[in-house]
Amino acid sequence: MSVSHRGTKSPMSYLEPALLQIVIQRGKMNQPLTVTEGLQLANSMIKVGSVTEKSIISYLKARNQYSTDGYATKIPGNLLGIGYWKGFRRRYAHELVSKKGVQFGHNRSEWCKHSNFERMYNIVYEAMHMAGVVEQLNEPEWQNAAGEKVSCEGESTGEKIQYKIIHPDYILHVDEVGNNTCQRDDGHKGGQRYLVQRGSQPRTACSTSEAHWTTLGFTSASGKPVLCAIIFAAETLSVEDRLGIDIFAEGTGEMFSKQNYGKGKYFPGGPKCNFRGAEIPCYITCSPKGSITSEILADMLKWIDSFGVFPRVPGGPTPFLLLDGHGSRLSVPFLKYINDPTHKWVVCIGVPNGTSIWQVGDSNEQNGCYKMYCSEYKKCSQVKDLKWVHSS
């Protein structure tokens, strides 16, 4: 009548400690997972053809929960469903709890510290070295603003350089900026002044319609543009929406005439970038609020890879991307794409709330030496002695 155990052991039991640590760490990073994301993460840990997959299929077949035309897990295409997640939650109820989200204000001063930036740069250097886009110098050396080696700190600009960039075209940076066609609050117009009668206001006509969009510019460490991406706030986009219409250009608007397409034509299209011998057209898509998602970010990298500008060869460099800490960078679709061996990317995320500080401000294309002056540090009492946040 005695019971030796509480039930059948889950086929995922040996993977669950790692899953638990990822879930906990995401919470500490202020990027907590939802139930759907947690299930996606658990399913992504199951390698196709592995012993774990075979054990789970056998487990489901024994309970009539597996079929060849679909899984009985409420989530098509996934081995693990809601039932597994509930069991996982029960097994680790002493460490995990489900709560409603609480909004909090980002405190810039808590992140913009010398120690955080130093830690970030050290990790970025290691990732660049792993990607094969930089090489480590035999000894750190002082360099001036032109990237030339000097003998002492007094002649140098910034701190000692430990790495040298050897593939600047394989290092990409990107950040997004939101915009709106409504110009109601843009009366200042860069400080432009107008002459009017005293006591009156200089009023100029403007658009008041609301149309939001987000623009992203991918640039390489050599200073060359790689891709322009635009995300419109919409549910769907027509062909005209994607191509744009120049109302001042000559043309009839005939869709099937090649003479109406291109710069200065009726359908001008988005900006094109010439990079590493390929012409990369503008990537245009939409989302309900015009904001970026993990799926869209993954599609942008897929769009770049489709033009063959970053060939993956054994022993060769791997493209490196530096991003801010937006939630789309930490979701499954993007992580799944960059970790695929057929088109692998090495990606690093910068210090939160400090993007304007750690973004590269000056570069030397000849030796790939990067230095960035942080004027905001003059106002920061916690890092009074820091003049430069350096990168190699």
C-alpha cells in the first residue's frame, strides 16, 4: 500500500532545470515570459530527431494524445501543450509564481554607470572575437584619434586598445526611430523664425492627420548603409503603399509600365542601399501600431541574408549585430533565426536606458578603431573621471 513516487517522470525532466533558470533570469531582466512564450521556449529546446523528442512522442502515444495529423496539445505543431506547462508549474511551485504585470519607470541613472558600460564592452569584445570580426592584439596599446599607436596616455585618445577590427563590413548597428505625419507640434521647425505683426502669431499650414511609422537604418562599422526598413502602422499594405507615389513626377500611374518605377518616377519606392556589391531594396512592412516585433526583426535579417552579402564559410567571419534592449530582441522568432547554423548571427544587447551614450559616435575606417565621446557623462556625478567610453 506504500507509494514509492508521485507519478510518471516527465520526459522533459532533465531539461527543466535549464528552462527554469531561463524563466527566472528573464524575470530578473524585466522581460518576464507569458504562458505562450514559456511554452514556445520549452518546445524550442526539443531538438528534432533527438532522444527527448522520441521519449515525448512515446509518452503521448501511451496516453492517446499523439496523432500523425496533429498534436492534441491545443497548440498545432508543438509537442508540449498547456497540460505540460501546468505540470511544470506544479513541480516548481516553490520557485515560480504567476502574477499580473506591474509597470515601472526606468531609472536612467541606475544604468548609466561606468561599471555597467565596462561590463557591456567587455562582453561585446568577446562576442566580436568569437564571431571572427576582430583580432586581439598581443598587448593593449595607446592610440590617438587617428588610430595610430602612441607611447603614452598623454598622447592618446581614450583607454588602451585591446582589439583591432579586421572585418568592419560584418559588424552592423541598428536603432529604430518613430515618427508621425501629424505636424501640429512641429511649429519650431529647427529654430526657423518668421516676421509678423506684434501681438500676432506666425501660423503656417501643416498636416494634422495621424499616420505613424517606424524607421530602422542598418549600418556597418565601415560607415556604409546596409538596409533601410520601414514599419507602417496598419493591418495590411497595398502595392501603392509599399512603392509610394510621387505626385509631382510625370507618369500615368500605370502599374504594369516599367517606366513608372524608380527614383524620380511615379512609383519611386523606398531607399536602396548598395552594400558589398549588392543592391538591397528597402524592407517595408506593417504592424498594428507601427512598432517592431520579433518576427519582423527576424525577417529583416532574413531579407539581408537573401542577397548573399554575408557568406558563411568554415573558419570565416560571422555577421555581428549590436542592438538595444527592446523586448523583440529576446523573443523566440528572432532568437531562433540568429541561432540557425545555416544563417547564424552573433548578436549583443547594449546597456538599457543608455543607447544614446554607447552608440558609436566616431570611427576610423582604416584601422577599424572606434571611440565615442560621452558628453552626458559630464553631468553624471557617478563617473566624473570618465572622459571616453571606448570601443575597439
